[in-house]
Amino acid sequence: MASNEITKYDQELDTIPLGKLKPNEIDLFFSIITKMRDKRDDKIRFYFDELKALSDYHDKNSERFLNLVRSTYKKLMTLYFGSRSKSGLREEYFIIFSEFTIDCDDYGQYVDVQIYDKAIPLLNDLTTWVRYSLRELTSLRSAYSKTLFRLIKGFRTTGYYKIKKEDFNELMAIPKSYSQSLINARIVNPSVEELQPYFKNLRVKKEYAKTKGNPLKSYIFTFTPEPKDADDYQIKKGYKKSPRKEIATNWHSKGSNIAKSDSDYVNNLLETLEEK
């Protein structure tokens, strides 16, 4: 059974597009983020079994999980956080982890992680924050749904979240080649539908500019506000294991009767289906 932890961090973390990360990589990243809160710059050791439980990962193939850990960090190295002074004359950029050491020795497989000193405020001494159940995040199927879930959770007690189209497209990592009708059909509508169990009365409204052609200006998401002291340990009604994880678990439970090449094929196919 997946481990249910409360994920909590500064809202600035959600201003970084994670579009290069696949669903399983997003789960792994936020599992690490969850356990590193209030640890300042301590080096934290995560054994693979712990990471699998946190991220609700069910594939028993050790090599595939090792490759997942590798690919996640390599992609995170291409992402950066930044800040700009009010005058706009000074800019600063940094990555979130200063160390990410993968070790597979006789004492077990693990990864040592240390946060970069400039990123410490994202996870420590929080005055404002985003908070949600890690298990709810990992239960979602697509990277788009996971991203929208995080963004809306930043406004969970207000019941209202408005975002400009350009910012939405960037944070959701929507391909620039997508038309608006395609974005609605493949991203917005399916994501809102998948998030229904987690946000009561979730609705999306599109705001159009009063200019020639009435182009889309913003998205407005409304839902029933959550109380500030909401019990995030209580999984929302409607929670269920994602189809991919359910299929992968059933497939690998068949054991040696299935050729490795066939198993790899199914995993690749399932990941392709749930990618953006």
C-alpha cells in the first residue's frame, strides 16, 4: 500500500515548469521533497524501498527503478529556480539539489540527497505554503493532472484559482503546436475530470479578451473551498489506483511466464499512453 504523507512547501516551487518529467518522475521528485521538509541542508538518505512506497511505485524490476531515479535527477538538473530584484537589475538562478548520489552497494540501494543552500527557504521555516496528500498526487494518471492538482492546491482554502493562458501553457508544458481545441480536448477537460474526486464542485471557466477575435485570456478554476485544518491524511472519496499502476502490477505478478522483452514492451507502451 502506498505511504500517505503530507507534502508541504513554499508556493514558489510550483512556478517552475516540470514538463520534462513523466508521471512516475513527478511522483519520485515530490516524494523526496516531502521527506526533506524542515531538514534544512542535511544530507538525507533514501533507500529504494522507501522511495517506492512513497511514490506508490509497484514495478518490482530493480533495474527499471534505478533507471527511473537516474532519469529523474538528470531532468531536474535542467530545471532551475530564480529570483529577480524589484528593480529588475539583479537576477539569480539555482538548482534545487546540490548533491544527488546514487549508490547500489552490498548494504542496499539508496540515494543521498542534499538541498542547495539557496533552495532551503522552499522547504524550511515556511510562512505560506502549498499542502496536500502525497498519496493523492501519486494516484493521478497524467503529468498534466498532477501539475494542475498542485497549482489548484495552492488556493485550496479560497475555492478560486485564475491563471493567464500563457502562464498556464508554460507551467503545464503544453506543446506550442497544440491548437486551443486540442488543448481543451487532450489536457484541460481530461485533467478537470480526473481531479473531480479531489476538489468538490470543480469547474473551469474560460475568460476571453475583448479584442479582435476574442482570444482566450485566462482560465478560472472554481471549487468548494477546503477548511484550513482539512484532514489531508484522509484520502478523498473516489481515490483509486491509477490504471497504469494497476495493469503494471497485474502484469508483473505473472512472474516468469512472461518474457522480459514482452514485459519491457508493455511498460513502454503504458508510459507512452500516459505521457502528455
